[in-house]
Amino acid sequence: MPAPSPSPTTTHTAKPQAPTPTSTPTSTPRGGRFGPVALVVAAGISVQFGAALAVMIMPRAGAAGVVTLRLAAAALVLLLVCRPTLRGYTRSDWGTVIAFGVALAGMNGLFYQSIDRIPLGPAVTLEVLGPLALSVIVSRRLVNLLWAGLALGGVVLLSGHGGGGLGFGSLDPLGAAFAVGAGAMWAAYIVFSARTGRRFPQADGLALAMAVAAVISLPLGVAQAGPALLVPSTLALGLGVAVLSSVLPYTLELLALRRLPAPTFAILMSLEPAIAATAGFLILHQALSLLDALAIALVIAASMGAVRAQGGGGRE
């Protein structure tokens, strides 16, 4: 799956063309390479502080209700801003955007069920196993298996949270399982976000996929929260969550994926446990033990090592 810099004349049906047939991220000028990385980091900061805000409004609307507010508000904003056209696309294009929407709904739904049960930092640490597994599977580099092993060591440490051995200690097992499931959907999100970004102009594909995700989540949110979804203060907070956790970060990530290969993107996303732990501490006052901090640090170190390992050459 090539990921060259887009041509200024690219249309929604044309794939981006590289300056040369052999162009890879390592041949990109330094400034051009830093740009998409900065987009990913900014997206991570936005989404994790948005998640912290979401935890604060869960007592009002429940996890499913917050997901519905987030996705519905994000879809509305993106559809109004992008005004995507519905014509000129193939069945394959629509299949891609629908799959992207399903991944968005699953990732958000499972993740919010997780942070309703366990702290934000550990939840994102477990969730990030999805992108890390994706990078190992598609990288075709043996050294990444070593970095994956280091990350697994961090997760084993985290599983002893509270002194409970390998049973996830004081972490709710169901919350941990939801986080791992969200990680699997995160990996699918990375794949289909990249494909959508190449098939649809600007953020049109993201707007359409967000609408699909909102429709999927709506029955669950209404069933759990009911009239609470229509309380003005809850709606306002839900809009803030939508902007911080969906509109801004997903747009930044979609733009970044047009210039970064999916494996590199997946590894960069592994910085998010540290961002999440910081957001949880500053906003939710969720302190981490030294063991938790070490576990998260191991996952981040593995991620950075894998980025360096992939930097030596192009793939696919």
C-alpha cells in the first residue's frame, strides 16, 4: 500500500502519485516528513483529552450515550463543513467508507465501555496493542517481533495492576477486555482510514463514515440514556467531546495517513498511553503507580524502537 505525498491535482477517484516511483517516507524532505508526524501527535493529544472530558459526562448519559453524542455531533459537524457529494463513487468506494464507519463505531463503543470501568492510561495501553500488532504483521521485519515482545512485557506488568498477578489485579477484567477489543477495531480503523483518504477528497470520506458510525451507535445510546441525551448541558459537553475526540483528531489522522504508511502511523499512535495517562492525571486525578508507569513506558519504548526499525527503508 503505497503512501506517497498527494499530488495537487489528485481527484477523488485517483490515487496519489509519488514524485518518483520509488519514493518512500525515508526519501521525503525533513520538513515534509515532520509534518504528518506532528499531525498524528496533535491528534493524540486532542483525542485523549477529549476522552477525559467524556469520562466526566458518563454519569449523565452512560458510556453508550456519550458515544452516540460524540459520533452524532461529529457527523453533523463534518457533513455541514465538508458537504460531501454522493455521486461519482464505485461500489468499492462505498464498501470502503462503510467499513470505515463500522470500525469507527466499534472502536468508540468498546473504548468508552472500557474507560467506564478502568482508568484512562491503562485502557489506552491495552488498546494500543491493536496498532502495534498491525505494525508487526505488515512490517516484514524480524526486529519488530523483539519490539512487540517488549511491549508485551509492559502489558504483563500492567496486568499485575494492584498486585493481582496475571488476572489484571484491581483492573476490571471486562474493562480490560473491552480495551483489547477496541484495539482490534483501532487497527481496522487505521487500514480503512488510509484507504478512504485515497478514495475521497479532503475529509469527505471521513464525514460519510462518521455518519455511518452515528447511525450504528444511535439505537444503543437511546436505549441507555433516553431523554438524558437531550439535556442542553449534556448536549453542549457532548459537542465538546465530539470536536476534541472525533472531528479534530480524525481529520488530522486522515491527512497524515495520506503521507505516512499505515505501519508507521500505527506505531506513532502507541505514544497515546502516555498522553492518556497525562490527561487522566490532570483532568480526572487518576494517579498511576510506579509499576503502571513502567508498564506504559515499556510500551512506548517498544513503539519508538519499531519506528526506528522501520525508518531504514520502504515497504510494499
